[in-house]
Amino acid sequence: MSRKVGRFSPVLTLALITYACGGGEPAPQGEMAPSAAPPTQTSAAAPMGALPEGVTAEMVTQGQQIFTGAGLCYTCHGPDGTGTPLAPNLTDVTWINVDGSYEAIVGVVTSGVAQPEEHPAPMPPLGGAQLTPDQVRAVAAYVYSRAHGG
Ligand code: HEC
């Protein structure tokens, strides 16, 4: 007669003991018993706040490089996107020409702003830079993530 109920896996038992007694020592986290509920499960699932469909964290990272580099966006919007006398803050919740949605940001970056509402000179299409459609979507992803708390 073999009774499996009630038998502990030696590995699990060891992990439990190590976990319970191992103050100060680096416990083997990988063997942690499932009953020890991890306190922060949300951070891994949504590292940058919710991104729109089709937008990846990679695009955001790439977009930041475009924003502060080849895209020339920083020359008017500032290196951190918080605005200059030439162009508005892109990191706040206030929008002038768009509703703040990802597609609207892609659109305004593509077409520029020929007649600015509150600033002295137009934004040229693509910010005056030479960007591929993929680069536009990346830089728009960066702007979106900044404005939405990323
Ligand atoms: C020559 C200066 C200049 C450059 C370069 C520039 N912009 Fe702009 N941007 C503007 C101006 C001016 C506006 C319109 C502000 C207004 O209507 O008062 C604007 C508006 C925007 C808006 C809409 C903001 C809103 O509140 O409606 C976004 C998004 C934007 N720019 C992103 C970018 C990105 C991304 C780049 C780089 C690819 C870029 N801009 C490059 C001047 C610039």
C-alpha cells in the first residue's frame, strides 16, 4: 500500500525551511512555495502602464532615441518633451491639436501642425526629420507613454 497523500517533496520542504529560517541569507527564490503569496504581482504584468494595441515597450525605447536624436523633436519640444517656447509640453494631460490617443499622435507627427494654436511657428511634417513610418510609430509610442504615465 503506497500512500502519497501527506508526503512532502524534499525540495519543497527544504525551500520552506530555508524560507522560514533564512533571515539574511539569500534564499533560493525559485523554489518558493506557492502558498507564500507574492505581494506585487501587478508590476511584472504591466511595466509601463497600459500601452495601446500593437505598441511594445521596445518601440517606446526606440522612440525615445528618435525623440532626442534623429527625429529632431527635442529641438522644439525639449529633450525631455516638457516643452519650450516653440512647442508644447507632450508629457502632460493637456492636448491642443489631438485627443491624446495613439493614432492621433501618429497622425499629428506625420502631418505636422501647419497652423499652431498657441505657438509662433509651425511644426513641419515629421518634425522636419526624415522618418520611416515605423520610426513615426515608435516616436509616437514614446510620446504616448510619457503622456500616460510611462
Ligand atoms: C520646429 C519645431 C517642432 C519640431 C521639430 C517638432 N514639433 Fe511637434 N509641435 C510643434 C508645434 C509648434 C506644435 C503645435 C503647438 C500648437 O498648436 O500651439 C507641435 C505639436 C505636436 C504634437 C501635438 C501636441 C498637442 O498638444 O496638440 C505632438 C504629439 C508633437 N508635436 C510631436 C512631435 C514629435 C514626436 C516630433 C519629432 C518627430 C516633433 N513634434 C517635432 C513644434 C515642433
